Amino acid sequence: MQSHRLPTLEDVARVAGVSRATVSRVVNGVRNVDPQLHELVWSAVEQTGYVPNQVARSLVTRRSGTVALVVSDSETHDDDPFMSRFFADPYFGRVVGGLMSVLRPAGIQLALQMVGAPGHKRLVGDLRNGQADGAVVLSLPARDPLPGLLAEARIPAVLIGRPAEPVPVSYVDLANEAGAALAADRLVERGCQRIGMISGPADVPASQDRITGFRRAMARHGHAWVPLRQGNFTQDSGEQAMRSLLGERLDGVFVANDLMALGVLLVLRDAGKRVPEDVAVVGFDDSSAALAARPALTTVRHPLEDMAAEAAKLLLARIADPDARVSSVIYEPTLVTRQSA
Amino acid sequence: MQSHRLPTLEDVARVAGVSRATVSRVVNGVRNVDPQLHELVWSAVEQTGYVPNQVARSLVTRRSGTVALVVSDSETHDDDPFMSRFFADPYFGRVVGGLMSVLRPAGIQLALQMVGAPGHKRLVGDLRNGQADGAVVLSLPARDPLPGLLAEARIPAVLIGRPAEPVPVSYVDLANEAGAALAADRLVERGCQRIGMISGPADVPASQDRITGFRRAMARHGHAWVPLRQGNFTQDSGEQAMRSLLGERLDGVFVANDLMALGVLLVLRDAGKRVPEDVAVVGFDDSSAALAARPALTTVRHPLEDMAAEAAKLLLARIADPDARVSSVIYEPTLVTRQSA
DNA sequence: CGAACACTGGAAAGCGCTCTCCAAGCGTCC
DNA sequence: GGACGCTTGGAGAGCGCTTTCCAGTGTTCG
């Protein structure tokens, strides 16, 4: 019983006996329209089942009511297993959840864009064309040219995680150094003497900062040197790193994320070490894994949802006023003390 | 050094010295255009840095190159903690990853739409208006009217998870009953005598099927009655359910998802029960949690990424041919045997 | 050698909407 | 009573693109 053609403004106007312009004004709630006409138009809208065509509207207003979540992965091939890992990790979902908590009430849609270097030009073009009003960027590769391109094209954008090189784009980030220091303090305070670290990839800013922060704090406590192994944020890499660290006879270890810490816990257990009595472990992220681990993980809380929500707010502000100053928000981490340290 | 206005088809045409129509034809690769002109036009495109305006294109073609991922949550208020739980769960990310693996190579975008019952009308209208070419629907509420509305409006759609009531819409699903039967078989085969189950919410089809399948299989094995507790798929609810099941002196339990199984493991451990010696545990999903658990979880594998990818393929096929027959794909689960059973 | 025919490229009509004019109507003030 | 300002609604020009229709050109065949 549906007609094949959707009712347009024109149809509503005809039913209401007014002009297209008037219907448009009523629907968008602008200008003073005679209350009677107002009423009349709304009932015509109701009667025809009219729904504004966003596409047509976007074409003229150059506003799409959409924000892009750009996942920038520089070099990945299509079915790189890395991608599936990325999506399966709660990281992605938490970001989406945080963004939606702000975007949804604002009536703004989220469009997911995955793009590698070859797609940069196209992406920037599409965004300038009004495909989306702005972008939240999740930069995976260490030094990503995308933020710079976005800034140059004057596209409202906010990064999640600071860029490797300074770029005139707002971002939200965690005070990773401070978080790592929290872990160091905890380990030292417990009385650990031989403390090591398992880090993430060295070229990721967040990872670098955790290393720097940890080393600096340890130095402050008189530990000039810290045994370090590099992982890649997977549980597996955490296991490997811990195994290679076993010879160091550590009694404390800071692991740069919870997933790797899970692996560490397993290796320690297999090696017959009690946690925290023999070896204390501090993780990072306060993910659900931390709570599920046995012993429950003492970890540095990373308020990712809040950060993503803030990113959405910053972006909205920037869309509303493109000349607003670039501003960034750094979140302070806190230590969540559980059993492992 | 960027001009404020983006180059349009008109500009390219002027530079190339041809008409708009010709440029359009070249860019879209239709009709036989003189190879020389073809060349000429492309170099003009290059020179001007032209990027087609998708919005304008959509307006006339009524194709958007976008697919909506609709998360239908019927009754939720904006900052319901349920939503944040939903996004943090790997379920969401795995679906997105699976969809993207098909959509990205096809050059199609994914737009995230969260919508409750009040938004249904608007959503259907927007989709009919060509906002997106089709929808993948993730129905959270038990009996969701949305799939029916979509079918009625003849909007290409594919559901992930079977609808509670039959609806002429394609879907992909897991043979949940068969999966539950796999778990029952395993538990019985191990020699367990007193076997219980912890299920998900009773009004979710997937959850119902697991209960039915488990009961049926157990009956086949001569167990007429199965102690059952209901959880809500969270680790916490799993713990509670298990605690209340402790009095039953079970030696085997089937838990309807891995997250709850994690909770079960903890409770069992605290109660001094060894797994699997005293109590065998089988989970469901084969999530990363299953692997991380100690003992590692024996669980029913749920190939969610593959299912989501298939959903994307079905949707694309339906978009290409709206009159194609409604067809659904049911995936067969397999048992992943680890330590817990 | 002229007519029929493919083929190519241009002109122009929209897609559905917004928004800037502009005209009409009305009240107000000198 | 006339001029002015204010409110209100309509006409119409696009936004950038696709696509139909048609004219022009070169080709082939009777």
C-alpha cells in the first residue's frame, strides 16, 4: 500500500495549500510563520508521512549531520589479520561507545571510514565535499600524514591519542607518562627491588610515553636501569616477553597493557612464581580483562569512553566554530589497586 | 594555498574544454568516449584535483554507496549503562570487523545507526530516501518490530541473528541448538552425572535456542531434568548464577557465553572446586576470554566475523537485485576443546 | 555518389531541498 | 490620510551531479 515515490516537500505543500518554502520553514522551525499555517503544515506532514530527504538537504546546506570515525591504517592489506584483531579488541568498541554517547543525543550519525595512505586524497576530498562535517581520527601507524592533511584542508578533526609529530589538530589523550609513573611508584612502594617492564611497539607515541614515564619515575626512585622487553600489545607477545624476562629474577614488572599482562600472569604461574608475593604485576588500561584475571590485576585506569566522548564534544564545538582555537584535553590516569601488586 | 571552493565537474569541463556531461561520462567510465578526450579529461581531473561530490551524486542516482549498521535497542535511555556494555563487548567489534572485510573492498561505507522504537519511522524514511542503500540489523530487544518495518518498506536488509517472529528478511545465524548439543555431548562423554546450565536472558532467541538445544540433547542422554539459572551474559551474572548453583553439587555445567563462564570459573575456584576434575565447564562463543581463562575454556565456537561477512555479502546481493529471494545462512558451530572440559 | 547508420559529445532537464530576494498586507506614526 | 516599517508567504535560483535527448560527424553500403 506504499506508493513507490516518497512524498516530497512539494507534495506536502500541495496538501497544505502553501508553497514549498513555507513548508521548509515550518519543518526547520525558522522565521515567524503564522501559527495557523504552522499547524496546517504539520498536519499535512503527518498525513503524507513526509520525511525530509537528508541527501538533498545536505547538498544545499553543506552540512551532513554526520561525523566520520576514521581508522587510519597506512599500510594494511585488505584482510590483514591485524584489522580483525583491532576490531575484536574492546578498544575499538569503547571508543565507539564513548562517541555515540555524545553524538546520539545530538542527532548526529557516525560513519566508519577505514583508510590507508592511498585513500587519503579521496578521503580529504570527500570530507571537503561535505560527506561528513568532521572526523574523529584513530591513527594506528606511528607517523601518520593524515592529521596534517586534514588540518591543511581545514576539516574539523579531533585525534584520539596524540600525534607523533605536532600538528595543528585538537586531540584527547591520556597522560601516559604519569600513568607509567603511578605503576613505578606502586611497585617501589611494595618493596620490589628488581623491576622490569614490558612495553608496546616503540614507534607508537602512547607506548613511548609509557616507557619514558616509567624509566623516569624509576630513576627518581634510584633505579637507573630497567630491564625492558618489547611486545605488541597482544597476550601472546606478553607471554613471550615475560618468558625472556624470567632469567632476570624480577620481583616486579610493569606491563604496558592488560592483555599482555594476562600473558605475563600465565607465564609466571607456569614458572611457579606466586603473584604478587614473588613477582608483583601492574597492568595498564583497566580493561575488563584486568578484573577477570586471577589474581585480579592492579592496573592503570584508562578512561577511554570519557576520552572518546570528550573528543566528540571537541569536534562538535569545532564544527560549530571552525575558527575555534585548537585545544586538547589530557586525562589523568589513576591506579586501580587489586591483587597483583 | 587551497581555494575555498572545491573544483566541480564544471571546472574540470572548462579546463578540459569539453562539456560537463562528457566529464561525467569519463569519470564514471560509461559509454564510448574518444580515447583522446578520455585522456584529456583525466589529466584535467588530475590538474584540478577534482573529487566527485558523493552527496550530489546520491541525490540523482539514489544510491549512496553506504550501508547502515542499525543497532536496534527499543527501549534504552541515552546513557543506559547497557549500551556501554554492549560496545565494550567484543561482539560489536567482531561484527564490525566482519562487515568491513566485505564492505571495504567493495568501496562501501558503514554508517552506524542506533535507534529505539521512537526512531523507527524516521529511520525507515531516511533509508527510503536513499540515506543508505541497505541495512544490517543488530536487534537487541527480543521482539523487535524493526525488521518487519524494513521488509514492508522494501528496504534491503539482513539481520544478524534470527528474528523472534518470522519476517520476510534474510538473516544469518548460528545453529545455537546444535552448539548447545555439542556442549551437552561433551559433558556427558566426560562422564559428568549432575549437569547444570547457566543461560542468557530467556526472551532472546539465541538464548532460547541454546536452552532448548541443551535440554533436548540432555534428554537424549537420559537426563530428563537440568538445573538452570538465568544470567544476562555478563561475567557478574555468571558468578551469581554459579553461586546459586553451588548447592546442586554439579560436576558439569554449560554456560551460555564465555564471559559468564569466566565468572563461573572464579566462583568454582573460590569454592575450592577443581576444573575440570570436580566440575567441568563448557562455554560458548570462543571469545578471546576463553583462551585467556585458566583453565582455558572448552567452548563452542561462534564464527561471528564470518557470519557478519556473509551478512554483508547477502546485503550487497540484495541491493544489486532487490527482488532476489529472501535467503538465510545458518552456521554450524564447532566445539573447541581446551582444558575446562 | 547519396542515404542510412553507428557513434560521439553537447544542451538541458531535473533530483529535493534551502534561502534570498520581493511583493503583499497590515499597523503605526506624524 | 499618506508614508513608512514590519511581518509574512511566494517565486525562483541554484547546490553538483546524472542522463535523456538530439545534433553533428564519419563510415559504410546500395
